[in-house]
Amino acid sequence: MDLAAGVAARLASLCLDDKGRLADFPLWDVAARGALLVDLAWAGRLTQDDDSVMIDGTPTGFEPADRLLAAIEVEPEHSLDWWMDHGGVGMRDLAEANVATGRWHVRRHLLGHRFQNTAAADDAAADTAAPDTAALLVLATASGALLRRPEPLLDEELEPTGPLRWICTAVTAHLEETHRRNLHAAGADDGSIPYY
């Protein structure tokens, strides 16, 4: 399985605005790590067994996923929520990986980087009924990657994720909690500003 076109890489693409800019929201770093956990589950490196998560440390070949997987393998006592908050990999790492794999081209400007998603046609042609694409959509909704305010998910929205439902449920619940925490820290508990 090629994680270079996985949930995390495609989620990063959804975070680009129409000018190719990648915003820097703390929630999106949490979402990046959550999406990498989904990819690791899809690749069989994380599996759920009763009330625990089993880890297979075999590298996937996708550098951000392998960095997170190696860290989890060294310190397996931490929860998935902890890894989403402290995993050491973020949205910028996914951007670098997308450039390295050729999914994106980078243009440098005086005011920063602009990215072009060269895999947009492939992403648009993805099987919308596939569990990984369903996972991408629920993570994008929960993190605000669709360039809208992050939204909580209903059970029926998680159902199409199939075998990934357990990890998608954990990730989207943590994203919702993180978003609430960020709003509270910004003094915007009423949702008056989109603090991601």
C-alpha cells in the first residue's frame, strides 16, 4: 500500500487554499497526525484488539508515517490521543513529503511558499465508496480542512469508513475535543471566530 497517496497526503491537499497557501492552524497538525494514524491502520501497522491497539513497526516507505510509527513503537505506553497531540509530525511535514513524492510542486515567493497539487486529478478520481476516501472526508470535516469551520460527525457519516471506523472515531472525537479546547483558549467559546 502506497501511503504517499494515503489519507494524510490527500488531507494536506485539502488544506491548500486556491492560491496554493497552506495555513498554519494548530488543529491541522493534530489532524495530520490523526490522518497518519488512519493510514497506519489502513496499512495494517495499527490494529485494534479488544481494548488495546497492536503495533507492527514495519516501515511503510512514507517518511512522515514511518517517523510517527517508530516513535509509537519506542513508547507504546502513550495513548492515541497523546500521539495526536505530541507526535512530532505536522502538516508542514506532510507538505514536504508531498513535494518529495511529486504530488505537489513548490513555488517560492518573497512572502513564502505556494504549492500546486499535481495529483488533484488522481484525488478527484478516487473511489468515493472506498473506506480510505470516506476516512478522508470525515477527517476533513472534523478538522475544517474543507475550508469551513470544523464540525462534529454523526454515526452515519462514520459508517462508510468500514474497517477504519475504530480509528476514525478516535481521531474525529479527539479533533472535536481539540477544537473545543482551542476555542476556549482563544476566548471564543461561542464560536465567534474560526480558531482551528
